[in-house]
Amino acid sequence: MPGQNAPGAIPIPDVEELVALVASYNPKSNGDRLRAAYAYGVAMHDGQFRQSGEPYFCHPVAVARILAEQRLDDDTIITALLHDTIEDTKASYSEISERFGTEVAMLVDGVTKLTNLQLSSLETKQAENFRKLFMAMTKDVRVIVVKMSDRLHNMRTIESMRRDKQHQKARETMDIYAPLAGRMGMQWMREELEDLAFRVLNPEARKSIMVRFIKLQRETGDVIERIMKDMRTVVRKAGLQAEVYGRAKKPYSIWRKMEEKKQGFSRLSDIYGFRVIAADEEDCYRALGAIHQRWRAVPGRFKDYISQPKSNGYRSIHTTVSGRDGKRVEVQIRTSEMHDVAERGVAAHWSYRDGIRYENKFAVAPTEWIATLQDTFESEENHEEFLDAVKLEMYSDQVFCFTPKGDVIKLPKGATPIDFGYAIHTRIGSRCVSARVDGVRVPLWTRLKNGQSIEIITAEGQEPQATWVDIVQTGRARAAIRRALREADRERFIKLGRELARAAFEHVGRKSTDKVLDTAARNLGLENGDDVLANLGMAEITARDLVQAVYPELQKKQGEVVPYRRAVIGLEQGQSFTRAACCEPLPGERIVGITSRGQGVIVHAINCDTLIDYDDQPERWVDLHWHSGTHEAAYGVTLDMTIGNDAGVLGRICTLIGEKKANISDLEFVDRKPDFYRLLVRVDLGDIEQLHSLMVMLEAESEVAAIARLRGVSPGVPGPGEPSRKMRAKAGVQTP
């Protein structure tokens, strides 16, 4: 018979215990369905054992019991009993659907898919899987509730795992499952998961807290019982019918407070928590008044989540009070219905009482709760950014601020005026330049507090700044800022790419038209011409790739190089040329010539400021352009660079320059500071494309703080045709 065990084996819990537990809150539960699911699970897992040596099916029964203690429906309990069958046994989706219904089959399949997500793998994959986890919620939150209960039982029995596996599961629990339980409003589960993970990750710290706590109890006696008795007396004198409960906080909660406040255990005062369960909302506020009359309220530690509930339905009044001995205690005041939601969160939606679905007016419908998450996360395109936003939202507490019209805006703790602006509208956040908090103008990085009135000051033309990403706290603001920055970068790269494309096609005697760019896009597998230009500007494709994609027959044979003396077309017979020291044009840039006695033709970039001096001498202007093809690396350019002052940095920079086939002809330090160097590097290049590629690569290096092309200035002592001392001084460079 299924469920029987071999002599001496660890027994599987009796199904009748589970059936009785479910019937205690749901007399209309279908016991036969539960028994059938139990028997099917036993049969499927027959011969399988956990690492502890007990029959494997003990685990699904334990998970089902955890869910039954939360008073969940039959389908969820059956899902728990069968949650590993599709993954670990010969059971199939269709068979489960046929035996127990489509809803159960879908739930079991959903849990199976979540189990197969390796959430503790590499960061990118973790982020991608985290997105899938949230997408699974949109189908049925019960999938996550079952998975959370599965993780809870695994953490309760983690001792039988290998030590490295324990650490992996504990870190995953601390980073993902515990905060997710908190975000779902299942606070009791969050606290237990955190403490179980803490036991594995930092056993010495946990043991230390436990020892100190026991010592404190010996010294002070049963503080909890004394305060509970005192608090009951206070509320009864106020004519209230209310229950008072007290407890010491979990070791991990105490440890976290010690870390946050940078205080030792002996200085940590609020390690006790008390709950007052009142008859109705009015009595909650009356109880608050009575407690504040008896004990002194601690400023800044009051939160009213009854008038401003959290998105997961949580309602309660929080206050911290201090007694005559200076000992602080936290007090939460709520009704029994609020307490039910506070303990079980989103799971309270499926509560059963006396055989019928209990309609708790404070329980949030899962679809509404999921909608609040989707608003935050759906705009994130990048997996790492999505993970960042999720963790921000899950760990956040809330503050409530007001618009000038009195509307309430919910924000996470630590939010700034920028977050506030984006919470109202993306346009307001993006154009935010300053803010007034309670009438006083404050900087944008100010951390907002409960009850403040915020007025956002905007300006036309203001755009989101890159520094805002590190200032804001909400996923919505961060997503909008990153999106705006990406769009701004794209416009910048398109503009740069357009100039590079023009130069590249002029090299081969063609024009860079929209039609040409669209043809290149098709041949390169890109969407349109703008994509081509953006990729060219970002150095994802080269100018040679672009020309090759449209005019492959015009590309020069490999190894054919245009010598310096033949680089310019448009000179008269026997006429020589010199690159202008003021602008140092490179092949690929548009050029014009100015005749000069003794120096032949001076070649200037078409946008060189010096050309203004020759506006009234048109006879000296010569129409020139560069010879098409690959030019030899004989064209000097000066790079103005700021690099970190660390060992080996300069060597790495020089290596990178060499890798781009550029030759360093001179180098001069112009500013030395303890943390950075500013230097001028003279490099010999072949064309503007090579310069652009080199600068993009150097700009991407973490050791390079700034880089720019410096025209008209060369390191070292100026030689023939090089910039004068006056020009070097004008550029802010000291000449020896």
C-alpha cells in the first residue's frame, strides 16, 4: 500500500494528519482528492531518498503542511504534494492534468520551471532568470507561494547538504527568497528564511548574538513579560479590548541593525518588538494615544501604514517608545484582519475559513500586486538593470510625501526629489533641475522624509544626467534615466558616424546618401541607416566595413598603401604640401589648401578657425581631397589624456596604443597629482578612422579619466612646422 515504509525506515507523515489540518480551517475540503494526491506522490517518489536518509516524499508532505498552516486552498496543497513529480519522476503534465485537473497541472508545471532556474549562477544569467521568476508570478502567484514554502523546508533541513551547497543555497535565500517573501508581505517567512540563511553564512556572529541575548535575560529578567503586562494594563485603562504580544527580534534582525547603526550589542536598545491587536481601526489610534501617554515616543520612528498602506496590502501603525530606563521597544498596532495580511501577505487572498473563501477586505488581489511590480520593471531592457531594479524594490521600506496639491506619493526609503519627479511623470523627472522641500530649496540628492511636501522645479532643455543613476532609489526613475541616456548617446554616435561615413565614401569617390546607408544596413544585417551610423560611431563597425558592404569592388587590395607624398589630390605638377600645425588634418577629414611662399600648399581641415584669416584672399585657396585607399601611419596627432596614478597604468595605455597599430612619437607630462597624471601623447596615424577607433578604445579603459584630441599642440620643444610656444601657452600647456 502506498505510504508504507520498510521496517526501521524513517516514516512518511500520515496523510490523515494533513487532511485533518486542512479540514480544521476548510471543512468543505475534498479529503479524497488530498489522499489521492498523497498516494500518487508516494508511488511516484518510491525508492527516492533525501540526503538525510529519509524517504523523499517526506519533503513534499512538509511543504504541503507549511501551506496548510497558511490556510490555503486544496489545489495549492495538492500542488505542494506533487511539486517535484514532473521534474524527478516519470509523472507527466498530461497525467497530472487528467487525475487532478488542469489548474493543478499548471501550478506543478510552474513550480517545476522555477526549480530549474539556477538563480545563484553568473550575474547575467541570474538577472535573466529573475525576470523569468517574475514573469511566472503574472500567471499565478500561488506558484511562487509553493516555491517559497519549498525553499523554507529545504532551509530547515539544510544540515544534510554538502558545506559548499549549503553556502550556495543560503546566499541565494538571503539575496532572493527572503526579500521576495518580504515584498509579498509574508513577513514571518522572510524572518525565518533570513535567520536560517544567517545560521549558515555567519554561524559565529549568530552564536555571539544568542549568547549575549541569554546573558542580557539573566541580568534583566523577563523584560518581555514585564512590558507586555504593563502594556495590557495601559490599553485596558483606556477602555480598549485588545491583545498584546511581545517577542525578541530574530538574531539576523539584530545583526542587521548592528551593522546599519554601527553599534555594538550593548548599545542596541530596540531589540524587542510588541504587537497590539485591536478591535477596529478607531481602537488602533486610541491604543496609540494611550501608549504615547505612558511612554515617550522616539522622534522619527512613527509610521502610519493604516492610512497609507503598502502595495502588498500591509496595514499597521509603527511606533518606537522609550521607558524611564531608556530602553527602546518597537510597537505595531493593527486589527486582526490587518494582522492576517501582515503575516501572510499576498497568500491571504486564498484564505479559507469555515469551508468558504474568507474575504479579507485588506488582502490585495494578486493581479493588482503584480501590476505594481510590472509598472516598475517592464521598461528595463537590460537583464542586469532589471535585477538591480528588482533588488531595489524588494529591499525598500517606504516614505510618504505630498505634492503641492496634497496628493500622496509613495517612495522607497532614501528616495530623492528626482525619484519624486519620476513618480509623478517621466517628463517632470527628466526636466527636474531643483526642488523645494517644505518650501525650502534643496539639492537633487536630498533624501526625502515622511510627511514632507515636495515641489519639483523643472526647466525646458534639461536632460537626465549620468550622475542621477547613482542618486535615485526607485527602479522606475533609474529605468527612465538609463533609457534617456541611451537615446542621447545614440544621437551623439549617429552624428559622429555620419561624419565618418561621409569621409569614408569620399575616400572612394562616392557620396554617403540615405539610399547608400540603407543598402549598407541590409548587407550588414542592421535595421536601417541610423543603425549603421550609430554602430560606426560606436566603433562596432569600421569605415572599411561600411564601404565594403556597398562597394566591395572599390576596396584596395590588402597591403597597398598610399605614401605620404601622394596622399593629397589637387596639387599642381611639382607642388608640395604641408599639414597645417593649427589643425593637423588626417586622411578622411575634409580639407582645403592655402598656398604659401616657400612651403608649397598648407593643408587645413575645412572647419579650421585659421581659414577666416584668408577670407579676403580667394586666389590662395586650393580645392583638395585625400587620395582613396589605406594611408601609411605618418600623420601626427596629439592626445590630451588624464590617467590614474597607479603602477603599470602608463605601460598598459602604451600597449593599447600599439595594439591599434599607432606609433608613439613623443610624450610629455604636463600635470602630476597624487591620484592622476595629465599628459600629452603624440601618435602617428593613418587616417581619421584609426584615430576614432583608438580614442573609443582608450575612453573605455577604466584607468583613463579623460581623453581629447588637442589640435595645434605637440609635446616636447616645437620643431619646424610645429606649434609655437604661444600656441602651447594658449592651450594651457607649460613650455620648458
